[in-house]
Amino acid sequence: MSQPSPKPQQIPVVVLAGFLGSGKTTLLNHLLHRSGGSRIGALVNDFGAIEIDAMAVAGALGDSTVSLGNGCLCCAVDASELDQYLERLAQPSLGIDVIVIEASGLAEPQELVRMLLASEHPGVVYGGLVEVVDAAEFDDTRARHPEIDRHLALADLVVVNKLDRAADGERVLGLVRSLVDRAAVVPASYGRIDPEFLFDCRPGEERIGQLSFDDLHEDDPCEDDPCEDALCEDAPRAGGRVECGGAECGRADSRAEGHPGDHPHHHAGHLHAAYDSLSFVSPDPLDPRRLMAFLDSRPEGLYRIKGYVDFGPYDVRNRYAVHAVGRFLRFYPEPWPAGGERLTQLVLIGSGIDAPALGKELEACRSEAPHADEHGMWGVLRYVRGPEEDLADPA
């Protein structure tokens, strides 16, 4: 069966949206200062003649900022014009690892996603819609802007910001979770979320999507803590390796508040404690049908999947880089590195996910079949050449 030719690695483009005053610029500046060595390009859209947000961001970015002022991006440009802005940031000479579009507080997120999915720029790929909400003002915002419910339903990640100012933060978190469609919901104050939700810090030469396995361990703030058992005891190990927990340190059920018995002395203060991660490594190829069944049924709160997949006899020449953010999914075939070990390596990141259960589901995708089923790769190949996404629901 004819296999697609490899495609170059693309720069993920993340849309950062939210109503006026939700804390988008604060969150972006936080990401800039915790990028871990990754280079961020920003397209900042102010609504007004004086570009205050752009000025607040430009000092940290310099030549990696593109500003569009005095208008709403989703109304002021079309997909081809957006490509021109992205081209300025995607130039190889800039070395950008991720592009963040900070939309104005009055932008329509759905239109921005439409434009990105319609982009003809070969160097970028949709990286997800992040909706920021103000926990302290959420009820009032919802009364003034009932369309926020639709925005939340479209989001791949929701940041419930300013929880420190909310009198009933838990109620607001519960309400937001009831309004999303499988998106991860992350609590925050002052826009402080872990950058790993949005992009891969300290990109290395050997990438998993955009993340190297070494990056998961380098400079881990848990290294100095007595957390030697990084392998989750409940995760399956038969023939492969599954590691789970906040940034692979501690148990998979660690949260921002910490839990008794789950190393609260170091997890409670760490940004990564708000999310769960799972690393899966298998020396055996994966069955493409089983993997697609897993991906099609991925649970609420599982925000990102990235890595490389070995499909064994289904394509002996290529490994498949996988990039999933929210409901968006793409595969990128690329030749196996000469002399390297052929492994499936995946990283899953989410909030409130059952990492051990997901590990068992991935183990069930392993295959020792010596021959390929003629039609086995059809499900995977639908996501290689850029399927026609339903623009009303960017899955």
C-alpha cells in the first residue's frame, strides 16, 4: 500500500481568547517568562488605537511580536491575510517554537479557529483554543455575554483565572466544567499555568511532537525531593513502560491543592500539580485500528497527546509523529532515524485524567502481528493529509 511522503515539522499556533479583563495578557507574559528556553512568537490583537497589550508583551518578545491594533482580528483579516502575519513569525531565522495569538476581548474564537484551519501556510499547524475566564466576574460576564457558553464549548483548554479573588471558586469551577465539551479545565491565579499545557519547553534535537523525552526530566523541580518511585504502581509494565503523575513525579491523582500521602510537601506549590501526565513507551508496534479507537474515545480533560508511533508492518519505513490538542488530531509520517531503536513513545497531558487506566488502554493497542491488514491504516491516513474538519466543531 502506498504511504504518504514525510512532512516537515510545523509550528503549533495557539489561540488565546477570553472576554475583556479575563487576564489573557497576564497569562501570556507568564508563559514568556517560563518558556524554559522555547522561543515564543506572539500575534497580539488590541481593540483600540493605542496598543496597550502589544506594548505589555513586546518588551519580552522583541522581534517576535506582530501587533494588529484598532480592530478585531477575526473581522479585520481573512485567512490569507492571517497567513501573512504568521509568515513573519514562522521564518526559520527567528527559530520560533510556538506562536500564540492573543485575541482581543471582543474577538469571536470560532472565526479565528476557522481561519487557522483554513491556513495554507505549510509551516504552521493549529495548536488549540485556550479560553480564559475571570472566576471573580464569571456570573456577571455570563449575564452580559451569554455567548461565553458557546466559546467554552469550543475550547480545547479553559483557564479559570483569578480564583484568588473569587468568593466561591469551587462553584465557578464546577459550573465551567459543566459547560465545556471534554476540554481540560485548569484553575489559576495571576495567569499562572504550566507552559507544558500549551507548548513544549526546552525543545531538544529528538522531539516527541515538539517535546523530547529528556526534556521531561531535565531541571525537574522534583529532583531534590524524596520522590524516587516515579513509576506509578498501578500502571501496567508488561513489555513497555508507563509513567504517570505531575510531570512524571508522584501519583497521577496529584492536584493543585495536593492530597495527603501524595507528596504534598512539593506538589502543592508546583505549577505542574494542576495537571496529570502519562508517558507510554512500547518496543512493540501498535495496531492502527486499536490506536484510532483509543484516540476517538479520548476522555474529558485529556488536552494533549504527542509522540511517535511505530505501526510495524503497516509502514516499515516511517514512524508517525502524532499531534493532538483537544479534539484536533494530526499524524506526520517521517523516516526512522538510521540505527535508532524503533519504539512507540507517547506523552499524554490533561487535568483530572485517569492515567493508569489510559496506560492500560494503550497497552491493549500493542500488536505482534507479522503482517499488515490491507485496510488497517485507513483510519490513521485520514489524519495525515489534512482531513476536512468540521469548522463548526474544530475536532
